[in-house]
Amino acid sequence: MIEHAPVDRRTFIQGVAASAAVMAAPGVLAAGRRAEALRVGVIGCGGRGTGAAFNALEAAEATKGAVRIVALGDLFPERVEGARKGLAEKGEMGTVAEKNCFTGFDAYKGVIATDCDVVILATPPGFRPGHFQAAIAAGKHVFMEKPVAVDAPGVRTVLAAAADAERRKLSVVAGTQRRHEQCYLEAMERIHRGDLGKVVGARCFWNQQGLWDVEPRADRSDMENQVRNWLYHAWLSGDHVVEQHVHNIDVVNWAFQAVPERCVATGGRQSRTQTKYGHIYDHFACDFTYPGNRFALSMARQQEGTDGRVQEFIHGSDGVAELSSGSAAILGAKAWKFAGKQRNPYVQEHIDLQSSIRGGAYLNEGKRIAESTLCAIMIRMAAYRGKEITWEQAMNDTEDLMPKVLQFGPNPQAPVAIPGQGA
Amino acid sequence: MRSTLLASTVLACAGWGFGVPSNSTVSAVEAATKPSTTPEARKEPIAGTTLEIELVKVPGSADGSIKPLWVARTETLWDWQDICIYKRDQKDGASGNAAADACTRPTKPYTAADRGFGHGGFPAVSISFDSAKAFCEWLSAKTGRRYRLPTVAERQHLCARSGITADTMKDHAWTFENAKDATRKAGSLKADASGLHDLYGNVREWCVAPDGTGVLMGGGYEDKASEIACDTALPNTEDWNASDPQFPKSIWWLADGPWAGFRIVCEE
């Protein structure tokens, strides 16, 4: 049931916002509803969206709460079907009625129009700003995967919707799971109380080998090929530096309790040059300047046969913190090593969201993740253009990567950016 | 001068540095437990690459229940694993052989599966039982020889012959006490009496239980030396991949198994 009618994203978003304003529910569930199951809709039913739906159910199981998955939406019917079949293994809480399954570019509208309380936004990142805006406008609580935008207009959309969510006490959690991971939480507490002395700098890395790809097919349109192979197109992924490295930059912002003032960056495309790899780069390196003359080195690489490193180092006058998924340590005067047990952070983030929705500590991570996303976009801008980019320049940038019309058909691929020769 | 030796070996062997000079298989063993006879060893090239896998012949058991076996001198290196996953034997249009091309290969991981511990010359980690078996099948197809994971009984046989004791473990095994929270270059400690490196430490190794399921045996870099029993088998558990955020979870990579690796054996 793929809908082929062209959709202009700006127009339909306004429409959803207008109609939803009337029926928006208050952010915190009414007392009588707190014992009821939270109803969750999933927008983007790939591996991560479906995985997040499972995490939401696992969170409910861990807290003896009740959650039901009630709606599924994806551009592609087989994705919806795969998620539906997989989630049905969980019994009633994972069983979704066929009438609540939606496909096509408008699938998100169908999901949002159901009686769900929460939506999981896990499509390729380029679609996120419009989906987030529509979800908040309709009074939904949101779990959204990172990154939350691929360009500055998208970041501004997310910031505006996050502020709207704040006013209406709608809960928002982003898929930067390090923020919900015990070893990171304990390390940051120590960093912020001064165990490193004065924090003076940071280094952060997402260096890995190659990632998945979906080979373009001649019998598919440009648009379909690009969405299926979305990592390799900046309008969908933001480039790999935005798609993955946002995690590490978010940790640096967290440690510094600030966003950068400016950055210079370099990057290119050396080992991943075949057509199937679209137009994105395979390596970036960046130098961020933070307020107070503090600096952060950031590096992101996806090249086969190279050394992996996904890690952050926070440097202080009296020590250094070494952080990565599952481990954290401080070397220096106040040495420490995380030795506790921690819950799967991909489940913990849903526990924290569900607690917020049910009236616990209110969480709205919308502004914070929009800012971290913009930091990663700054790297791409600086590297693609070969120019220093300030925070203000990035925030006010007008480059809009989204195609004007979303439909299966021609959509010429962006060229590989050559620094100094582009916008 | 161990570090110098390592460095030069790495260069000479294009990243395949497990610390044994390429023209000698004896020195590491001599440095270890001085067995009465020199273990028989051979090198198996991986066609289409410059890599070789070094195998040591281990005699069978006295009662004949364990047959003589060729055992990889080191745990499986990323260098070998990369060839399989990224099809690095097919560079520049060159094809592997048809049987190898037809094998199911593990998918590319979503993150740095090497955990930043080190890559070239380091043991592969985060490896699932299915992934370890798939590597053996690919390598068998590629080379025409039968490679597989050791059985639990074979593993216990290797342990019994190792000559390593609680007192000498530190000379042979990367453990909690000396590894500093990461794997170390394969073969950078003394070999055991059979000529094998890292049997006790560095990464836990997949073996096959009598019912065909996978078990991890031996210790890893996170384990305390006092708690490593070479022949203890840990049954495969979903806990080792609990935090894979995808559905379905990967059958090839263990999100929570940074110490899961393997060693291959060859019957011929």
C-alpha cells in the first residue's frame, strides 16, 4: 500500500500541526491512566526501530509497568511486516492490528493519528525533524533515535518542537544511550565535581571499518535506491560523521557543559569510492574550540582494514577520563574505575522515558540532542566547504538537503563535496 | 628485545605480527617450557593475500580418543577475519575460488568490533559461535583443507599438555593482572609446551560441546589468573549479546562479548 502521491513536507507538517493543536493531550498522564498500558507507535521499522520497540517492552517488564506496541509505520511494507512478525513473539503487548500498520512516505501520519501515547522515531535521520514536529504537535511523547537532523533547518525545526514539548510537558528522550549508561553517569558526576581538576580538553573518536550497504538496483528509482542505502546520502544520514560520531561529540558537550564556538575540519573519500557508496566521505578530523579556550579533537573514520576506536577522553588539569560503552575510568590524582553492574542502556533509556511520562522526573532531551547534532553537522560543513564554521553560522545556515518532493522517482545524487569548490 | 623483534616481524609479515620470526618456529617454544622434542609446525597461506596461518602439530592422547591435530599457533587474528568479512582476497577484481565465494560470511559490524584494543596482529573479539564456525567453513572452502573449532575434549587435551601451572601462568597468559583491560598482540607471551600461544589468556576461545553447541573455554584479558581454569566451559548465553540494539540481533557479533574469540584446528 505504498502511497505514490507527492508530498511537500512543509505543507503537510503545517496541516498536522494545525489539526493536532486542538486535540493535544496534557503531557503527564492523568492519575487514572498511570496504571494503564502506555501505547507506543513505531515510525521507522528497520533494525533499530524494531529493536527500540523491543527495548520499550523490556523496559516495562523490568519496571513491572505496562506497555503495548499499537502502531507501526515504514516507507516499505516488508519492513512493517518484519517488525509486526518479530514483535508478535512478545504476545499481546507486541501484537499490532493490521489497521494500525502504515506504509509509504505518509506512514508517520497514520501512526500519529492512532491513539498511541508515545512514538518511537527511527527512520533515516533526514526525516526526523518533520516527524518530531508532527508528533509533538499531536501531543505525543517521543523516543527519537540520533541524529535528529541532517542540516541546520532541520535542527531549528527540532529546537522549536522541543521547546513546544517543554511547554506542554511532553517527554522526549533521544537515542544517545550513553546519557543513560551507568558508567558514563558516574564518570560525569566525578568530572563535574572536579575529579579531573579543571577540564581543559577532550579527544573523541568513532573510527571503525566499513558498514552495511544496499547495492543500488536498476529496477528501482533513485529515491528508492537512496532510501534503502540511506547511510551513503547526506540528505538522509547527514554523512557518517553525523550519523555515528554525534554520540561522541554529545559526550564531550556533556563533559564540558557547553557547545563549541567554532570548528575547523578536514575529510575526504579514499577507500569507499564505488558508486554504491553514494557521495559521502569515509573520514573526517575536526578541531573544536569551546568557550574558555578549551579544545576538542574529534575523528570519525569508516575504512576497511583500519584500527577501530570508539571512545572519548576528557582531559583535565589533574587527570584524564577514558570513556567507552561499558567502561569508564579516571587516571590521575583521583583515580577511579567503574566496577558496577549496569543495565543495558538501550533499555534504560526507555525506563527513564516511561518514568517521565508516568510523572517521574521530567525528561526532555530535545534541545540537547539538537545541539549535539548541530555540532556533528558543523564538522561536515567545515570539511565539505574547507572553511571554519562558527556556532552561529551553523545554526543560521540555510542549506536544506531534503528533496523538494518525496516520491519514488528521479532524485539526482549530490556530488562528492570538494573542499574549496562548493558553497 | 622482545618489542624490537615484534616490530620488525610485523613489518615483514604485512601486519601479521604474532612475534615469532618467520624462519623459525622454535625460539618461542625454547623460551617457554623446553619440550623434549621440537613441535612440528607448518604454514598455510591464504590464497589471494600475503597472509599465512601457522599450525602446530599436537600429538593425540595416549588412549587414542584424541587424534593428532594441527592447531593454530595463535588465536584467530583480525587480519584473517578481515579477509573473510570484507572479501579482501578479491581485491582488484580478482576472484576467490567459487566454493569460498559461495560461503555465508559474517556481516560487517555496526561499530568497532575490535573495541579499540588493537587490530593488526591482535586476536579477533566480539565473535559469536556462528561467526567462528562460518570462518572455519570459509577457510576450509578457500584452502581445500578441513578447518574447524576444537571440541571440548580436544581443548582439554591441549590444556593437559600445555605444561602451564598456576606459578607460570603469568609468563603465558594475558589476564586481569597484566593485560590492562584490553587484548594484547597475539603470541606476545611465551608459548606453551605444545608451541601454542595464549591458550590460557587474552581471549576466551569457542569450542564445540558434545551436543554441538558452542562453549567458551580458557580465560580472557578481564579474567583473574587465579580464576582461569583452562578446561572450564562457559555455555553460550543471550547475555553476551543483550545490548545489541538491532532487531533481529546480530548472529555474528556479540555486543557484550569483548573477550569472545577462537582458535582453529585442522585435521590434515
